[in-house]
Amino acid sequence: MINGAHVVVYTSDAEADRAFFRDVLGLPHVDAGRGWLIFQAPPAEIAFHPASSVHSHELMLMCDDLMGTMAELQAKGVEFTRPVEQLAWGLLTGLRLPGGGDLALYEPSHPRATG
């Protein structure tokens, strides 16, 4: 039976993004060998959205207090890439990863499957 999920984030600077997840986000991790860090993900949900292309996936981080989380991350030098949007399903923003990628961060207003 399936007992977990492994998320891969493709980036132009894996070392910088690993350091960001380790030092800024403070996610627990293990060294899989030679400094290749594997991070423990927070509780996760999987949702399926209609799309014209089936070759696209998105990773979004969730929090309970978007404004508070943004303030904590800004104090650590994190750059936010878009203004906070109030959407039907919650508050949404994006943050810049050191490798140049954009990662969505949101505070859901919908019931959470993670409990």
C-alpha cells in the first residue's frame, strides 16, 4: 500500500533552495548522502483541478496565519513575489526561492484534509 509521497522541486540552484528549506523554513531533514538533503514535508493534501494540459503540477505551502507567517519570513529576508489575494478558497501569495523559482503560500479558508 502507498505509505508516502516524494515531492521533487526542479531548480537552477538546488544547493541554495536546500539551504532555504533547512535554514529559513526550518524543515526537518535527513542527509541521503553527500549533502543531498531530503526534507520532511508538513501534512499534505492532494487536489485535482481541471486543465487543458495534463503535464503540470504545483506545490503550495499552507499556513494558519498568512500575515504572521509572511512577517516571520520577511524578517529572515524572504522576498514575496505577489501581493496577497483574497480568493474564494483562502488568502494566497508567492515567495521567491533562492534558485529563482516561485512557491505559493496560502492560508486556506476551506476545510483541511490534514486535520
